[in-house]
Amino acid sequence: MATDIGGVWRTVGGRRIFIKDGEDLETAMKKSGKFKNEKNAKNNNEEEIKKLQEEYDSIKSMFDPRKAELRDKINALKEGKNLDDYKKEQKDKEAKQKEDYLKEKQQRLSEEKEATRKENEKKYKDIKVEEINEEDLEKPKPGYTRLYRGLEQEFDKNYDRTSIDNPNGYESWTDNPNLAKAYGKNVYYMDVPTKDIGKNVMDNEGNRYMTYVHDKKVGLKGESGKEYMMYTDHEKYLKSTYTKIKRNKK
């Protein structure tokens, strides 16, 4: 019996084999006769991979759908997996990667939003927000132009300005309070020094106007008026006052 011969039993690749004293592992595996099929299968896989790789390389267009199928077959053989199992594994992996990407993106957006809020809180801290009854509204002082802005929500000086319809640093105002009301139920006004309103973005010396007016009028719901673009990073804007017009209830 083999047990009378010096040596040890070992499990290799899930198979029990006897290794005689002084005998190397490879010789013992060959003598056991338990690894012939595995070796043949390995050789067959290598031949199949080579054949598939040649077919893959022969297809010139990267957009040919056969390339993707051949790539999956090659990788499945290399990893010793069934093609369907390999495809499912890849699909699950891609789904997980997409899920992780979306979570990371959402986290990044939340962090950016919070950073923007804190930045705006500091940047726009000197802007005043007031209210005035409609009947108490007086005419602007000489040398000032009154502009109006309509918003569906209450004005928040710390809101994320990158999320508005003019994310390039400008707010849209008008000289017609009724047009402003057509844009939103909350109507605010600001008295801007007329000298700070230009017909272009910059003056002749290259300085940016706080406000510039468009040549063409704008209209909505039967109301029309001039459109004024106000630069929210201008030093005078940062010390301005938003005044909400409180309308009488009828």
C-alpha cells in the first residue's frame, strides 16, 4: 500500500494526491492521473482564446458589435467563467459603479451648495431687505431710477445665484412694476443711481456698470418694459437695499 512508502498526502486543487519522499509536486500530480483533464482544458482554453483574439483583431471598426461580444468571450475564458455568468458579473459591477458615482456626485453637489451658501452669506451680508406698503411708496429721489423685480419666492440674499436663469452674475430687472408682477407675485424695487446705468456692460474706461439696459423691450402677460441687467458682484450692489412692495388686499 502507498501508506507503507514514505511520503505525505496533500490536497492540490481540491484533489488528494500522495507525494513520495524525495518526489516533487509536479511529478506527483502527473502520477496521480487526476490533473490530465484540467491540463487539457487549459490547453483548449488557450487555443480558443488565441482563435478569438485573432478574430477580434481582424475586425477593424471599434464600433462593430462583434468586438464587444468577442471581448466578453475572451475575458470569460481567461477568468475561467461561463460567458453568461461573466456578463452578469460585469453588468452588476457597472450598476454598482454607476450607483457609487451618483452617490459621490450627490454628495459633492451638496457640499458645493453648502459652500456656496456660506460664501453668499458672507459676500451679501450688507444687502438690506425691507418692506413698504404700496400706498406709502414715494417717487425716487432726483438722479435715481427705480427698477423692479418680480419673484415667485421671497427674496433670499444668500440663495445660490448659479441656479437662476442668468447664472453669469446678473439679475434681470425692469422699469415697469406690472411687468415685474407678471414674473412673480413678490415684487421688489431698488433705486439705482442713474449714472450707474449704462447702455453697455462696460464704460469707456473699461469699468463694469452696476446695471446696463437692453435696447429691446421685453414683455409678458400683456405687460412690457425695458430690461435692466444688474451685476450682483458690483460693490454698489453689495450694499444695496431690496425693498418689497406690500400690496393692499382687496
